[in-house]
Amino acid sequence: MNGIIDMLTSLLLPFGRTPGILKDFFFVIGMILVVENLWNISYSYRIRQLRYTIVIGSLLAGVLLEVSIIRDFYYMRENGTHDPAAEKLLALPFVIWLLFLLLVIAGTMAARKHIKKWEREHITPISVLECANQMPAGICFFRHDGLVVFCNRFMERAAEQLTGAVLRNGMEFSRLTAQRIFAMPDGTVVRFQQRETMVDGESLLELTAFDITELHKKNQELQKDTENLERVKASLKEYNLNIDDVIREREILNAKVNIHDEMNRLMLATKVSCDRDAGEEERKHILAQWKSNALLLCKEGASVGKTIPKKEIGELADLLGIRLHWEGLAAADDWIPPEKISELIAAAARECIANAVKHAAADTLWIDCFETENGQLHLTFRNNGDRPEGEIREGGGLTNLRRLVQAAGGTMGYVINERFCLKLDF
């Protein structure tokens, strides 16, 4: 009971007679509240909230009065002076001072809470600036005379890194950076862009800066990969050309082996026929086999030419009873096509001569060659034989010819009207 009475007595004790440490505590808390309310009132004024400004101003006035009275108390005690107004307030019970301090603290906290709530629910110039400063890109608005209207932190840092000075003239900085990419001293890569825009009816220039470090790195890696792919492509192309040569040489070797085996068989059969004085029918059969293999012998002999071997092709055509007509560029004796195309023309001519005899019962073959307006070489091989019946099925000769034409970068096709026509384009 005595403790309660003592506590009530201390609460009713005049504030001027309380211990000095308690006055110091009130003074420190009061100064903290002064600083806090100064910030609150300045912020509420900037966001044009008059109601908050008046309330916070009242709290600030009260806490300033409290701090000044405590200061006057120490001043009067040291100098022995008297201030009737201050003495009357110091004579108030301690509990009134405590309630007033708690009221100011509560009001300050409520004001800060309302300000924070208003910030979350409204867009303010400060919130816009804070948002712009958190952007991973730079933005700057300036007038045509260079006066900077708005600039975020990213753009300020970029300007300092590039020029070594604070961004003051937007026009000069845009002349240095607009539509360009810079490698910054800190290792980042920044791309600057400029455009004109309208803000509240005023024409402003907008300069933006984007961090493209990762994109630039990926672009460099992609460029290196592209160069590596080009090298691999060139190697594969050379490898394919070598493969074609190896395959062609192997096919030629196999053909030569077959030709030689067949010739050995024919020579042996011919010798046996002559030794035993064979009859007329057997001799005719052997002669027919010699004629049927003459084509293979001509193909083997003509396979080493570098230009169009017209003489060998003509001899083959004469042997098989085909009249050969060279037209267009091919008619000129001094016309020499590229090496690989020359070989393909000769191979196509021999194949068409053989097919004209075997499949079309033809006696004439026209070989025409001309160059188109876009520089493409166009060749046709047409005969006067029978029209093919049904769909054309490529055999070993045409299949190999198509593969060789495609390997040389050309195309092969057919035209079937009244006659068969083979087309090659390079």
C-alpha cells in the first residue's frame, strides 16, 4: 500500500522537482520527436497533404515547447533568473508531462503510419524517382537547350563513367552517346538510344541506356560459334568432294574390273570358237556380244578427259548408229566449260546415247547448251525416239548422274512431251 501511495505521489509531483535524469530523458525523447516531425511535415508538404501538415505541425509545436521549457529550466537554475510562464508549466504534475509526451509519440507514429499508407496507395514524384532509381536501365529527359529535367541513378553513373563529370547538359551527352554501344570501365556493355517525346504538352528529348552485357556476351559467343560452323562446313564440303572422288574412282575401278573380266571372257570364247571352227550362228552370237560391250569400252576410254571429249562421244554415237547434233554454246569448238561441268556433260551425253539406243530406238540426239540472264548454265539432251511409257524409273546410270550433278551444285530433271528430254542446270 505504501508503494502505491509513493508512486501516486511521484506522479503528482511537479515536473520541475523531478530528478534531473528524468528531465534529461524527456529532453532527449523530445529532440528525437522534433527531428521525426520535421521530416514528416516536410514530406507531407511535398505531397500536398495539408491535413497531415497541420496535424504534424501541431505536434511539432508542442514538442518544441516541451524541449524549450526543459532548456529554460537548466538556464534559470544556472543563472538564477525567473521566467513566470516556464515556472507555471514546470509546476504542472509529472503525470501531465508524461501524458503529453505519450500523446506526442502516439501522434507522431500515427502520422508516419498514415504517410506510409498514403504512399502505398498513391503515385508521387518521390515514388516515381525511387522506382526509376531501382530500374536496371538509365533514363534521362532534357530540353532542346540541354537542361536536364529528370535523370535516374543508372544514367548518372553512366555519365560519370564516360565523361568523369556529373550530367548537366543532356544535349552534349546525347551527342556523345546516342545510338551507340559503349564498354564501360566497370566491365558492363551499355547501349544508348534517343527519341523525342511529349510530356505535358512540352517537347522533350528522352535518352535511354540499357545494360546489354549478357546479350553482348551471347552475341560474341554466337559469332564465334558461327565462325567455327563455317570452318566445319568448309571442312565437310571438302570432305564430301573427296568422298565423291573416292566413290567415283572406286566405281570406275569396279567398272574397269567388270569390263576386263567381260573382255577376257569374250576373248576366251572367241579363241575357242576360232580353234574349233565354230558355226555361223555361234560366230554371230559372239559378234553381237562384242558390239554390246563396245559401249563399255568407249566409256572407259573417255573417262579421263578434262574438257568435252566430242571426238570420243562422236565415235560412240557412230558405233551405236546415233547422229549427234551439238547446239548453242556446245556447238562452238573453242567453248570450254568449267572442269567438273565438262565431265558431267560428257557423262550425261554418253548416258543419253546409251539410253536412246536401248530404250527409245532413236537415231538422233540433240545436245543444246546456253547461258540464262542470271548466269545459269542450262543443258538439254533430247532424242527422236519413242515416248517413254509410264513413270521413269532411274537405273544405275541416271542415279549416279543425278548424284554427281547435285554434288557439283546443279539440278537434274526430265521433260516428257512427244519425246524424252533430259535437263541439267548449273
